[in-house]
Amino acid sequence: MRKLILSLALAGSLLSAQAQQALWGGSNIVSPQTNDDNSVTFRLFAPNASKVEITGDFLPPVTVDTPRGPQQSAGTAELTKNNDGLWEYTSSSLSPELYSYSFIVDGIRINDPSNVYQLRDIATITNIFIIPGGQADYYKVSDVPHGTVSKVWYPSETLGMNRRMTVYTPAGYEKGDRSYPVFYLLHGSGGDENAWPELGRATQILDNMIARGEAEPMIVVMTNGNAALQATPGESSAGLVPPTTNLPRMMDGAFELHFPEVVSYIDSNYRTIADKQHRAIGGLSMGGFHSMHISKQFPDMFDYVGLFSAAVTPRNGSDTGVYSDLDGKLARQFGAKPALYWIAIGDKDFLYEENKAYRKYLDDHNYPYIYRESPDGHIWKNWRIYLTEFLPQLFKK
């Protein structure tokens, strides 16, 4: 019996060790490795592979043709294999920024098994790393007072369902009695209420900018702009559905018409300063489209409007009335003299010409706005930068 007990104990110890090995990994490969000159070395153990490449937004972009016209895409570079089956690539010196990347092994895209830090952008999972300093310091978790991020469900009678949004409240909100201005921050096509907190690093940006005194303390509401969905894929009653950009009711006016329900819910459940002068709305791509049309549909609701790489032109077949009488609605909105109307886009963005035409329309009607043009295309790097530039301009009137 004693031998049996010892055998069982030994077996249990071995299983525990194996379990810990499975849990914690055990690989001693360092990837990515940031070097003293801010170059980054990537490594992958793949002794049977014939070719290994890396693709990421830290590499020079390439232009590809798409149904929506030429667009920038991440470049690629080849890794070199040593005698032990370890592939390696070292980048050039990189500027401070948050970057994403993946490996391509014999034509198959995979993630870096040595890097646990990943993000989902629609249906694509990529690894990430940060080169610290400068702009990138807004994106890291710093030793500053932190706000609270909540996943909040609210009823929408207009859309006929309960829906979820992400709400950021600034540090000290729970212990105080102060009321705050509100910024409604909207995502792009294929995104959801997780996009800005995760891909956009909005939480870190807000914590850092508020702590530095560069932005006013504010509540930030990040909605799900897909009018047919309750919440992000896998986190609603629809179950583990595949993420996709091919969703119904994204830009047909339904989301815009329901938006007063969002504002009403926030004003009823949070300590807000519930007037136009203390509300802002802005977003990227489809979120910029929504911000443009919500702000003109309800011209007494928002005093600050931000269009980041925004789509402007409605799709065919939209018949909700939101997109009708553009001239009249914009005349009323700008007649009320918004505190800020801010437009930003990259010079290689596929929506550049659409934004150029919209700016000409505003110029022809003498409607004032601030314009920011940056390098690059339709990418998160630009949208994170735009957020850090837009926030300091809010609620200063």
C-alpha cells in the first residue's frame, strides 16, 4: 500500500509538472526583442519550414488594388534560418509607436508563439509591441490615476433589443459628486464596442492625457455601431459567431436614429453635464460617417464633432430620412456655430478624395472647420494619433 501511495504521489508530481509546463510555456526564445537602437529582432523556431516571412505595420507599406480602390497594406520581409532551425529578422530602427505583426510560414499566416500580446481587428489576430517614448507613451499603462472601464447594457426601443457599450469614467468618479462632460467615441466598419479600448488604446490615452492636464476629465462612451448586433461577436446572445464586415444596417440610418437613446441612458445613469456645450462626438471611418450624420440630424446635441478618416457619402438604398436634405441639415448645424468641427485623414487613405470633396462643400458654404492631414492610409496608427490631438480641444469653450 505504501508503494502504491508513493507511486501515485510521484505520478501526481509528474502530471503537475507537465501541467505547469503546458500552462507557462517553457520556450526560451525571445521574440520580439527591442534592441538599444530601437530596432526589433523577431525569432521563430520552425526547423521544417522552407520559407518564413514577417508582415506588419512597422515595414514599408505596399499598395494593393481592392474593390474600393488602391489601399495601403503592410509590407513583408524574409527571415533567415540558422543551423538550429531558428529563423530571425531584425528591423531597422523604429520610431516610438504601437506596432502589429504576424509571421507567414510557407504561405500560412500565424502568430508569434513567443509573444502572448495580441489584438483582434475584425477577424484578424495579430501580435503587438510598443517602442516607448514620444507619442507611444500615451499608449502604455503609466503610474497615474486610472479611470474605470465598464461594459454596460442598455435598452433600445428603436432597435428592439438590449445592446452593449463601453463606458470610461475618469479617475475619482466613483468617490466624488462632480458632473462631467461626455465624449461619444465611435468605431469603424467591422469594429465594435471593444475596438477603441483595445485597438485604439483609448483607456491608456485618456488616463495619461487627463493625468498630464492635457485633456479635461470626461466620461467617454464607446458604442457598438452595428445596428443589427447586441454586442461584439462572441459576447452576446448570438453566440460565437464569426466577426465580419458584411453586416446589415451598418450605414442605413438606423444607428443614427437610435442615438438619442444612448445619450438619454448616459445622462440618466451617470453624472453628466447634460447640455450641448458639454457633449462631443467623433469616430473613425464608419464611426466618422455616423458622427457626421448624427451631429447634423440632431444639431442641438453636440458642440464638438470629430471626423477621423470618415466615410461621407451614404450607401444606396438608405430610406430612413437621416441622409435626406443634407443642405438644410448642415445649414442648421453650422448656423448654430459648433465649438469645433475637426476633420483628419491620411494622404494615402482610400477615402481621401471623398473627404476632399466634402471639405470643398464646407468651403463653398463658408462653414468653418479645422483640417488635419497626416501621412499613411486607413490605419489605427493614424486614428490613435488623431484621438490624442482631438481630446485636448474638447470642452475648452
